[in-house]
Amino acid sequence: MEPSTTARRAVITAEALDDVLIALTAAGYQPVGPVVRDSAIVLDALGSAADLPHGRGTETSPGHYRLRDRSDGAVFGHSTGPQSWKQYLHPARRKLWSADRDPASGDFAPEPVAEVPVRYAFVGVRPCDLAAIRILNRALRRDENAEGPFIVAVECGDPGATCFCASTGSGPGCTDSGEGYDLALTELTGSAGHRFLVTVGTARGASILDAVPHAAAPQSAVMTARRIVAEARGRMGRTLPDTDLRVLLARSAEAERWDDVASRCLACGNCTMVCPTCFCTSVEDTTDLTGDHAERWESWDSCFDIDYSYIHGGAVRTSAKSRYRQWLTHKFGTWHDQFGSSGCVGCGRCIAWCPVGIDVTEELAALDETIEPETAR
Amino acid sequence: MTTTPTTPTTPIAQNSQNAQNTRTATSSAPMVPARYRVVANHRDTADTHTLRLAPLDQPIPRFRAGQFTMVYVFGVGEIPLSVSGSPLVGDDTLVHTVRAVGAVSAALCQAGPGSIVGVRGPFGTGWDVEDSLGRNLLFVAGGIGLAPLRSALLEALGTRDRFGFITVLAGAKVPAEHLYRDEEESWLAHGAVVLRTVDRLEPDPCTLQVPAWDGSVGLVTDLLAGLRARPEHTTAFVCGPEVTMTHTGSALLELGIPAHRIEVCLERNMRCGLGICGHCQLGPDFVCLDGPVTTFDHAEPLLAICEL
């Protein structure tokens, strides 16, 4: 793909990342982004660019995640960590309303919780997570035209061994059309110095760039960025089977492979917690000890939980096999029916954070091998 | 696919220079129930009661027969309940028949007149009574399944001359578990045929008396043998345990009723009613949006897969 001639581009130095954060803060945003904590790269509030994981990379494989040092000092030289932007867009736990009951009359009036919105700036959003934000908003049936957080995306130059965004069409690069981001960065660490190519996606992105020292982007920087993304595409750790997964899963309901994966799956739900698009929630009604103060809370739930499918008399999905089938079939199959796209963005989190190292790409490939192609179609 | 856009109601931050950050929040408003007062509680069977509720707040929108609401008991919890009252009733009252099978349903059965409960809804799809004008209507119920059907039955009986034969086939385990015996006379007066059956007729373990029973003994599908109505001009509404619905659906297909004219009422774990909590999924469906009422040609392949 030829670089677009219409997108506004600039080059900033690595030091100017601090100026980006200052400009975002001055514009009323709370910057959040990747930081090193608990031997992982997690997401948290950014005080300055020094909080970012300079020179830290990640090493992932099924059931495995470790930090490693990078010799190039890259700031965004890591693949996705255990957290995702979901924790800001769709909090793990929130109070919906509370009510006090008059003990005499039994009357009560639920008071909705007034949420004070935080104007986040997400710094360091990988292309897979850009797609995840879009998919999550659609699943939660939110107004797609409503203004979202300010997004500083960063193209991927060094995908992890569990990454497969090239298969899902969600990475490793951003689109020139500015889809989903306000500013997109490509990190350049070569002999010309540690710099970032900046692509402007929106007017508010442009106003932030204007507040930061920048130079016009030379064509060489644009071409270098293209090469970095193209090479990253060729270094994907994993790929999805080259088939229509929606059709494959629709025909796999009785596949024997589900017994095989169920013999390994702990039904712990880790994959659903780290997944940037898993949106399911549980609603909990509680009271205090007096019985006259009630609250309703919403919290993340997992289709691996036995209570998830509970109807009177018992759960519908009691076997681990049926619960794994539900998750995988929903993510790659019925998500299309419900929301017009796949639910997977190829970030690889579910592979790295599965305690027994179950690999969705391997499971789908195994289903693809065992299901006979339908000849009369 | 129905979408329900949520309207964020969050206030604008004080120092906001751009528009507020609305997409980071989903409004909690659809999860807040309206208050209703229990105005009548009628005991139908040992464990099943019919409640009439009148609104204290702005009433929920008008419901269609077959839709459900989420009913909240203070401090106990919230459950989905199909509406069992007539949609033709002009006031804003809601009628629900509830069987005590858990904490919330047991609390509802004990909620006397004056008790205050919360209601959200109405949610989901309804029985397609309107689309069956001029046709014969066949209602097939297993156990508590008669409750969601009653709503459509009362709608049809209330505008009786728009339909052909109206037949109700109701099955229950034992005679004492049959619902709405006290209003059967009114159904008959409106020209319905009502056939009831029980799974077994055994002596009561305490009194050793065999209960009085004027209906049949056997499965509800056995009652289909006596039907004479023209199947191609019949719409069937079926509600009961899943196994009853699949067997009845198959039997109705064999009789010649078109699959898209057989409607069934599905049950999954409905929690939010808005298609966002995920719990009620059945294959591609969110039962709270795409159900609970759906046609048998759609439901049959889904119900055929174990633990789907």
C-alpha cells in the first residue's frame, strides 16, 4: 500500500513524548498507558513519559509471559499485556443503583449512581486493541458516534509469539484513514535517532500535535515506518487457519476436539478476563445487615462460570466442554451473527494467560482438520 | 438484529474543553426498576401464585403477549417472568404467574397486597397472535408453561371472532398442579376447547385418596391425536419444559402444521433484558432480544445440541 498523500504526518523526537503527555493533560485529559508493575506491562495513569516501559520488551508463548530487556531502548517494544483498555471502557465492577427501604411501609426508591466521566487519553494503543475498542463498544450497544477517549495508537514493530493480528485483519499497522485513533505513532529506533513518525487521525489529534515540537516527516521516515509494519506482519507468531471460521464453528458443534480441549481446560475464565472484547457481566443485588439498604452491582462475568447459564433447576452448560465450545464459537462464529464481525482481534492474550497454555489458533486449526469440508454447498 | 442504543446521562466534567467522554460509560438507567405495588396475590397451586401489580412510578411501556419483565424483590434479587395477563386490559397493571423455585420467586409468592416490587421491561419477542387472523389457534402447555400462553389466549378470546377454532391442550404432572382451573369456564364460554391431561393419577400419600380428575392421563402430545382442525390453517403456540416443546413441535410438524407456524417460548438465563450481559445466549441468539418466543424451525436445531 502506498503511503497516503492526504494524511498529515510529522516526526517527533523520543523526548517529545513528554510534551505529548503535557499537551494532553493541558487539554483536560487523564493520560493512561503502559507501565511496568508486578513483572508485567500493565496500564495505569501516566505522570510523565518516564513512566513508560523504556527498553522493556515481552516474551510470550502459550501459558508464558516474561519481561525482557531491549537493546534499542524502544518505548513501545512490547506486545499486549494482561490488561486491556476494557478496564477503563467497561469497568470490572460498578454500582448501578442503591435504595433505602422504609421499614414501616416497605417502600423504596432506587437511586441511579451518577457517574462522573473521566476524560481519558489512551497512550500506546496497539492496532489490535483499536479494533477491540470498536468491537467492545458495539457489543455494549453504545452510540458509535459519541466522543470516546483520546487515542494515541502505536503501530507494532515487534509482534509477540502469541500474536496473530495479521490473520484477523486488525494489525500490525493502523489505517491511514485514521480509523479509531486521534494520533498514530510508529517508533523509529534506527541510526537516524530515536524518533516517532506521527500520523494525524482527527482534528483534536492535530491540535495536540500543534502543541508539541515536531518537524515535517521526510519521505524516508514514512517509508521506514511502512517497512517496519510490513516486516512485523511477516513475523506474526501465530496464524488462524485459512478458512471461514464462522462456517467451521457452525458445523463443529459435535466435534470430538471439544472433549480433547476440555481435558486440558480448567474453566478458570482467565481467557475471558484478559480478552479485550469479552463483555459479559453479572448483576448482583445485595443488602446490608439491616436489610433496608440495597444495592445493585454489575461485574465482569465469564461464560466459563458454572452459574453463567443457570436457569431454575440447574446450569445449562455443566460440562467444561460445552463452556469452552460456547466461548470459542461465540468469539469466532456467532459474534458475526450478533455484531457483524469476529469478536477476536488477534492480540494473543488468551494464549499467553491461559494457565495450561491452550492456544485458540491451535484449537481452530484442529477443528479445521477434523471437520470434513461440506461438498454440496 | 435489534440494537438498543444507550443514551449516556453522565454530566459534563467541569474542565471539559471538548465534548464529554461519553463512550466510556454505559448508562445504568435501564437497570433501574420502576416500583409496582402488589394489588392482588392469588394462590393457584401449592407453589404457584398469580400477582397483579399496579405502577407507583411511570409505568413500563405496553407489553405484547409472550414478552417478559424483570421483577425485583427488595434485597433479594431479580428474575425474568413472562407476563400472564391479557394485553387487552386497558390499565397499566401487570399480571404475572410465578412458581416458587428459588429465593426471588418464593419471596414473590409470599408478597401480599401492598408489597412493593420493582419491574423492568417489557423485554423480548411476543406470540404472533396478530399474524394469525382467521387461523385456528392451538395452545399446547406443559406445567407452568400455561402462564406465558395465557396472555396470548386471553388476547385471542378477547377478540374471538377474528380466529377459527381455539384449542388449549394443557399437561401437568398431577391434577393439583393444573393452573387456572377456576377461569376455565370463562374460556369455554368464549368458545375455546380445553383438554387437560396429567402424567400420573396416583393416591395421595397422606389421604390415600385418588384425586378427582375429569381429564386424560398421559403426555400432552397424546392429546394431539384427537385434533381435527386443518393443520395448514393452524398456528400453534407451545410453552413448557424444553423436552415437551421439542416433542410437541415434532408431533405438530408431523400433523402438517408448517414449522414457521409453530411458536415456542425459550428459557435461558435472562439477566439484563438488553442483550448486553451475555447470559441468555443460545447459539447466535440473545434470548432476551431474539426470544423468548421464536418459531420452531429456528429453535429446533438450537435445542437439538446438548448444552448449547
